[in-house]
Amino acid sequence: MSQFFDKLETRSASERAADIAKALPEQIARAQALAGYGESLKGVDAASITSVDALASLPVLRKSDLGAAQKSAAPFGGLTTLAPNEFGHVFQSPGPIYEPGGIGHDWWRAGRFLKAAGVGKGDIVHNCFSYHLTPAGMMFESGARAVGATVLPAGVGQTELQAQAAHDLGSTAYAGTPDYLKIILDKADEMGLKLKISKAVVGGGALFPSLRQEYADRGIACLQSYGTADLGTIAYESGIDQGMIVDEGLIVEIVTPGTGTPVAAGEVGEVVVTTLNPDYPLIRFATGDMSAVLEGQSPCGRTNMRIKGWMGRADQTTKIKGMFVRPEQVAALVSKHAEIAKVRVVASREGEMDAMTVLVEAEGGDADAYAKSVAEVLKLKGKVDVVALGSLPKDGLVIEDQRSYD
């Protein structure tokens, strides 16, 4: 039996690029036909958007845009190609934000992750992701079915019953948040029950190395994935310390927070995703999460791009002197002067007062002119320091808060 979910995972770079060149214009055209995109894609020549590089010319769709669209065109903001009653499921996430769900083959694409984790026919998956309103439970159930596994739809809570069911049914794999498995294992130990769980596929929270090691010490191989309710699986592990492989059903870009501008390979930035799902064509959807591209190919033989996993939130909005400073404003500041390569706003304290320093990475330039632009764009005055090209850290931060809140 193949270790891969399908042939898409082992495509050459040229094969993947050719497939994207065909699929991407079709997806852009679908989006243009939807009322929810309004003017944002008007005038775009869909046929010309044939590569990841070409995507950078299109606007970014943010979560706030999604919420606003859903308020004016409930429930999905005019961003789906199917009517609400044509989907298999509808979900509500905090916000509230509504998401559609399909019952077709692995609609959320979790199957690739489970396959990479060794889950398949003969396994009983103890699925502890929630089935209540939010889609995580169905995401992993769909993925388990796609690889031929049996599912116990356990959800969360009632730990004694969870441990008893895992024992009685012989559950061999766990799906859920990283820490809840430990609660079940500890409860099983307390009840004197021996469990057969040897694989764990987790998400929805940080998998700390110490916890992963604890599972390994118990004979459980634990791997994690990264996804959202809107997009499904974005990337997943196939091994420890090997990064996360981007799923084949979407395109990932890493951009400077607050903009749609791609960062250089290896630099930290915001994860922006374009789905190839014809039912729900999200184009350049900004997740608000930070990551970076990991160079090279996965040792497992899967050939798609890898990212380093979740590296924090991109929303660096910070209040300075009573005023909010947002990444979008920093991006606007950069665009006002052609010679500026990068800007970093630093919030600090001087005595008992807030202080702001704006570090401008440029080859020379007029600090006074930059200070005037800072006041116009940020609505605040602060010290401006012009620094050499390439001197600012490549860590994805455009707003750095150095103030202590202890």
C-alpha cells in the first residue's frame, strides 16, 4: 500500500506549476462571478493569473472583510458558488462567522495529514475534536473516512466515558487538541484501563516538545497539522522537526503583515491562502497567522512547499499614546517613499510616558520628511531613525512593543 494519499503529493515542481496554471485562472473566474467579491476583482484578467507570483497583484481578503460581507449577505457573504441549502453542513465559529461544509470526498483535505501520520484502514480514530457548531470534528471525520479508518465521534468532555470507550472499542488513533489526549490517558491510568492508542493527529493548539515526548514515551507517535475553519487543512507534519507540508488543494504565500507583498524566501510573514475548492473560492485569504517557508523537500518524499508551522499572530496592532497603530498603516508609510525598503515601529516607555521610535530602512533619505509622513500616516509624532539597508530583523515584526506589562 502506498505511503502517499495520491499522486499529487509527489509531483515535480514543473508538473505542479502546470497544474496551478490551469486551475488558478478557473478559480479566479469563479470568484469574479460571486457578489461577495464586489469591486475587488473587477477588471482582473483571470486568464493572466497563472502562477503564485501573479497572485501577488490581487488584493488580500481579511477575516474582517469576511465578517462584514456576511452581515450584508448572510450567511456566507456571497462568497460561495452554492446556496446554503446545497451544502452538506453549515457551521458557526466565534464572531460569529459562518462556514460551509461538504460531504464529498475529503472536502477539508484532512486525509493527507492522516495518511502521513500512518492512519488508515484497520484504525479506529478516537475523534475528540468538537462536533458542536464548529467544523473541526467533521474535518477529521471526513479525513479518516478518506483513508479508510473507522471513527468514534467522541467530541470533548466526559473523560471517564472517553477512556472507557477507547478501551472497550480498542481505539488505535487519537484526533483532537494536543493536551486533551493526556487527560484521557491519565484518566485511563487512574481507572486501570490499558489503551491501544499508538498514533495521534492533533491541531487547534500548540504541541509543545515536552508533551510530544511524553506521548512518545507512552508509545504514541504524535504529529500536528495547521488549518482553519474557513480553509480546512493548510499544512501538516509527516515527521518530527521536518516542517509542515502545504496541502495540495491550496496555494500558500508568506507576506509582510498588513500588506499583500510576499517576503523573501525564509523570512517570517503572514500566511495568505488561496483555495482551489470550487465550492468556496477564497482568494488570498489572510489567516492572521505568522510562518516562514522552509527550504528544501520533505524527507518523506512529498514535494510541495514546506512552512515552519505556526509562529504567532500577524495582528500586531498596538496602542501607543492612546492611539492604535496598525500594520496596514506601517505598510502605507513604506509606500509613501520609494527609497524605503522597510519600516519598524517600536513602542517603549520613557519615564512614565509612552515613546515611539520609527526605524526606517533606507539608503539615506531625509529623516525630517520621514517624520512628517509618520505624523500624517500614524497620527502620532515620534523619533525617526534611518538605518542601513538589510539591518532590520527578518522576523516578520513591523510593530514591536518593548513595554513591560508585569
